[in-house]
Amino acid sequence: MERTKPTIIDVARAAGVSPSTVSRVLNGTTAVDAAKAERVHVAVARLGYVPNAFARSLLGHAGRWVGVLVPQLADEFYGRVVTGIEDGLKQGGFQMVCSLGHGERSTEAEAIAMFVEARVAGLVLVSDHVPDRDVLALARARHPIVLVNRVIPELAAHAIRIDNVYSGALATRHLLGLGHTRIAHVAGSLNRTGARERLEGYHLALREHGIARDDRLVFEGDFSEEGGREAMTRALDSADFTAVFAANDRMAAGAIAAIREAGLRTPDDISIVGFDNTAISRFTYPALTTVDYPVTSMGRRAADHLLQLIAGADPPPLPLIQPRLVERDSTCAPGEMR
Amino acid sequence: MERTKPTIIDVARAAGVSPSTVSRVLNGTTAVDAAKAERVHVAVARLGYVPNAFARSLLGHAGRWVGVLVPQLADEFYGRVVTGIEDGLKQGGFQMVCSLGHGERSTEAEAIAMFVEARVAGLVLVSDHVPDRDVLALARARHPIVLVNRVIPELAAHAIRIDNVYSGALATRHLLGLGHTRIAHVAGSLNRTGARERLEGYHLALREHGIARDDRLVFEGDFSEEGGREAMTRALDSADFTAVFAANDRMAAGAIAAIREAGLRTPDDISIVGFDNTAISRFTYPALTTVDYPVTSMGRRAADHLLQLIAGADPPPLPLIQPRLVERDSTCAPGEMR
DNA sequence: TGACCTGCTGAAAAGCTTTTCAAGGAAAGG
DNA sequence: CCTTTCCTTGAAAAGCTTTTCAGCAGGTCA
């Protein structure tokens, strides 16, 4: 019973004109006799004709689609990246096609293969697991590509990411500026570049202030709330400090819970700085001082850059983003009652 | 300099066989002489040939793509829906193509038009603004469609949504069960169906317990944190109650802040129940008792249903979801110290 | 040895739209 | 009134892959 979709030929027959004329009416490429145009419109409406994008694209018309690959969307972070990207693309008349990589190499590879087959005009890859080699192969095949949060030396000009070292130092300097000298760090999984860089920034800031490095103040977590709680529990058991820099907001939230469970107060007894400025940081108690990861605007800039690449322009290299700190209620001077 | 992409004909020429043979090697449809197959593989690799999905799809091969339209992805909620949908689709061998509607009718209409032109195999529409009439037109044109969180009577069998009345009653009954009798409600924007239904559930539960309806205990918010804080401030000024049911977690978080600012404690002085079970509810202090909106699994079921529609099956109607309550630390019996 | 089957291969058609080319008619100008 | 030009239109080709059909070679069976 599956009636097949009407084609431009059916419309032409119904309107008593040639397919070329129908095409012209629909695309407005050439003037067409008003009466015929009207007949075409009527026929289109009556038959429910929708031009076949495949046939059109087959003509070599550049697709107006851009592929976007993100690891996941279950938490807010990547959703905000995608929002920025989509905004930029839409502005330029492109549509986003978004796929999830789930942090698995094979899944990501499949998604990218689909994009390539679909002849997308360009690609945005957000911090994915596909090996550098494959990404470079894509780039060499003249696919416009922009990377978010990933370093591949050859593509550095087309990668936008946050300056993690600077950011880690920024958070730590804030605590140092308040007068803290014993500052712990709840790190992310140290097999992740970002986590290592934030740790490096933490060390950098301490060194600037002439404070000796003490690895017993660094506790590795896994970017999860539970990991943060657990790392902080270990910290409270084994070390002596008045402030903590946590490598993301989730862990900071877990750390706050651990501090409370230990019968201490934030920030009175222990100040804490998070990282990301996700919704979480507004809802913890006390509200979290954190590093603002300007993730939506980074997505936006990635999209703008990509549009230029697609247009054949040679845009200036994408910058390393230096974020700012958002002060809320989880930090104060040591010993100060607040 | 833009070298055009190699076609199957180029590969055939390079391998010294016909295009048909190349197609057969690549798709494995028919046995091919091993030596020739090898030559084809070599040629494909050397030329970097990628089959053109448009040409393939033009043959009427059903596309393996499904269009998904969501309002936005900037907060966690829709991200989780999408995660569930994508999971289900991938399971069935389909790829998700996701677009954002931004709650605007024209944007949504454009996205849907793109999906239709791309000949997606089906559509999942999440709570969108396109008028019923247009959705019905799509359905009549034999597009498999599943709706999430939206009621269109003619498509009720293909719509999955939460039972808001039941849910509102569930939250309220929990408070009643603890012994509360003066229970306030911080409602969502009452021009939204969901908000009105939750309010209805609240009234229903009170009636069950023989408690007279008192409209002075209902305060309209706007689903935002700030709206919740403000509604709760008004509530504390004007009414007398020992518990609150807030129509979502964001407003509940705002309400908790307002309670704290008023010098009261949660749950000792005022118990509070939220709605959604988003990450927020784990991070507030005290952690929020809330209605678990099983949003990922709903997305998953929507996808499964759609896959059946695409396969031409006639799946059983999608259910109205009755969620369960997640008890955390924001509720206790009135007067009880906790 | 001849008829028949099997396995592999190439030619050609189908699928739908856009665009180029050529032609027809009408209008304008001499 | 004839020629030139412009406007509109239809025919046909291009774009790329899959699939059907027919053919060919080699082997099998009687």
C-alpha cells in the first residue's frame, strides 16, 4: 500500500509543464509565466511534493550540513558546547548533525564515517578518542575540521581549547591571594591531559608564591561527585590544609559534602574552588567559587572558524582561552568567620 | 585546485574491472574473484574512495537516519532524553540526526523540513512548538513519528509522556504520609500543561486526605531557580505551612535558598519535595527528595517504538509513565528534628 | 560429446533533480 | 514589414551507485 513519494515529474505532469519549469518555480532561478507558476504551486500542495535532497546533493551542490561529534550529552557540559556550535552554524545557514561518541573509539569512527559518506560540509570534533592519525587523514582529504578541547600539533590552528595551566593557576592564586598557604588539590583522572595541566597550574601558582611543592596535598579523583567526596575524605584524614582547589564542580560538590560530614564548615574551616561553572556550582551550599569555563562561546567560535574554512578562507588561528574566576560563597580568608 | 572526489568509476578504472564489480566487492553482495577483489581494495585505499551516500540513497534504499528535534540542550534534561533516544536507535542500527528548536515555531519547522528532505526514516519530536496540524500532516504523509511529552489526540498511541497528575499526587502524598497537613505548592508557569497537571495532582492528593483546597497556598513560579526563590519568599511572607511541593528541582533549589535566607531550616522547619531528579537534586543541601523523571528510559522507549513503526510493525501504544519518588534529606515529619 | 548448470562479470537501467542548450514566440527597433 | 533581441520553455545530460539481465567460461552429468 506504500504509495511512493511524488517526484518532480509527477508535479510537472499534474501542472502540465516540464520538470525543468517546476524546478525553476521552486528555486526561483528564472522568471516563469505567472499562470504556470501558480499551477505548479497548486500541484505541489496537492501532491505533497518534497524535493529529494539526495538527488539535489548528487549534483555536487555542497551540502548545508555540518557533523558534530561529542562524547555524550547526559550532563550539561557538552550540551552547552553543542548549543554554541549550533548557534554559530545556524547563523551561517548550516544545519547541525550531531552524534554521540560515548568515548569509544569504534563508535566515534562510525559516526565520522557516516558524516563523510553524507558529504557534510565540515566537522567539529569535541575531545574525542579517534586516533590522531585518522583525524589527520580526514584533514588531508580536504575536510574542513575544527577541534574542541583536543591538541593535534598539525591542526593547532583549528583547535580551540581552554588554557588549563593558566586556569589551574588562576584558581590557586585566588586562594593564595586570600592568604591561604596550605592548599590541597583534588585532581581529575591524571591520565587525562586536562587534569594534568590543571595540576601543573596549581604547582605553578604555588611556586610563584614561594611555597614548596608537597605531593601529599594532591589527591587524585575521577571527575565524579563520589570521587571528589572520597578524595576529600582521604585528604582530611591525612593532611593539614585550609583550602582546596578541585579540578571540576562535581568533585567540588562531593568535597563539600565530605567536609560537612567531617563536622567542618565551608568556607570557615576550609575554602574550596571548583572548575567549570556548571549549574551545580550555583546549587551547592555554600554556592561554589569556580573557574568559568566559557564553553558555549567556545562552541560558537569553533563554528565561526569552521564556516570560514568551508568558505575557503584562511581564518586566524583559534586562541587558547583564558577563563575568569566566578566568586561565590565557598572561599574566604583563612580563619575568617563568614 | 579542489580535486574532486573519486567515484566508483575511477576505482573501477584503476582496478581494471567494471563499476558493478567494485560495488559487489564493497558490499559483499556476490562472490567476486579473489584477485580482482584485492585489486579493488588496493585502488579504494589508494584513491581514498568513499561511496557517495546520496547516490546510494537515491536508489530508494531507506536511509538509516532518524531525525530528533529537541527544544535545547543547554541544561541536562533534554540531553538525557537524547541520550536515551540515541541509545535505542543505535541498537537498531540507526543514526541520530539531532536539531535544536529553541522553542521557536519557525526554527522547528525548518528543522523538520530538513529532516523530510533528507528522507529520514522517522522522527522523534520532543515537546515542540510546531502546531498540531503540521505534525498530523507529517504523520498522514506516512512518516513514522513518535512524540515525547506532547499530546496530540490522533497520535496518542505514539506519544510517551509522564503522568503529571499522578506525579504531583505522588509528591504530595509523600508529604501527607509524613504527617504534614499545611502543604504549599510552588507551581511552574501555569500556561504550560505539565505545570497545570502537577497542580491538579497536588489538589487530588489533598482531597483524598480530606484537606480543603486553599488557593492561597499555591504560588506560581516559572521553572527557574530565581522564580522558585521568589515564590518561596512570597509564600513565607503570606502563608503558614510546614511543607512544600515544588514543580521542578530548579525551583526547589531556589526555594531552599529562600528558606535558608529567612532563617529557617530544611527539613526541620519546612520539608520540600522537588521534581525531575536532575543532578541538582543531589547537590543541594540538604539533598532533595524528588520525583524521578525517568527521562533517559523514556527516550529509549520512544526510540524502540519508532524502530517498530519504521519496520512496519504495529507496536502497542506507548504508556503514560508513572514515576517513583526518590527520598533524600529534604523531607521529614513536621516538628521532627533531624 | 552434447546439454545443462554454476559462478563470475560487464552493460545498462533506474533513481530524481538541476542546469545547459537550443528553440520557439513575442516584442522592439529600423 | 522585416530583422534582431529578449523572454520563456522543453529536451537532454550530468551526477553516482546499485541491481537486473544476459553472457561467457568452465565444469558436470548423461
